[in-house]
Amino acid sequence: MPVKSRMSRELQHTFRRLLDTKQALTERVLLSLSDLNREETALFQATWGELPAERRRQLVRALVERAEEDFQVDYSAIFRWLLGDADPGARALAVEGLWEAEDTALIGPLVRLLANDPDVGVRAAAATSLGRYV
């Protein structure tokens, strides 16, 4: 039980830092968003709704960059959820963030983005990503 409460405090700290747009997205913040379970992902989603659009893009960009630098971090829960985000920039970055995912369950959502997304950048990212499965 103490581990969970420490983790909860860490996430609470992370979410407070995310909401304070004057705060930098530090390595500590980015690392604490790795490997989120369902409950933690739901807390992230609730926080996401309170973030201004520019902070959202800044965060997704930072997560993608961090994932490219460190194969041990896992933001796939966040990236999968962001495939349905209202912001096309966030959707395209989420597709990019899933670049190393090998889960064939992503094929359906990526095909839907390719076929139906109104943004050409999202469709292009989905097409590129689908190339891994060919």
C-alpha cells in the first residue's frame, strides 16, 4: 500500500505541474507519465481536459521526443487515447508516438484515421505508421 500512495503523490505532483503552464515539462514529470495503468490513465484524461491547447501540444511533443530517446518509457496508453483527440496536432503526434508499437490492435484505429480523419497531416501519419504492418 505505501508504494501506491507514493505513486499517487507523484502523479498528483505531475498533474499540478502540468496544469501550471509556467512550469517546465521536466524529465521527472515526463517519466512519471510512463507506464500508466487504467486508473492513472483516467486521471491523466481528466487533467488533459483542463489543459490549454498549446500546453497539450507541448506535452505530446515532449512525450514523443522522450519516447524516441529512451526505449524504456512507455506512453502507449496516452498515445492510444490521444488518437481520438479533438486537436489534429495531438492526433498526428500520438500516431508518431506509437512508432514502435507492434500491437496489431492498432491497425483498425490507424486505418480509420487514414480513411476518415479530416486533417491531411493525421492521415499522412497514419499511412506512414501502417507501413510497419505491411
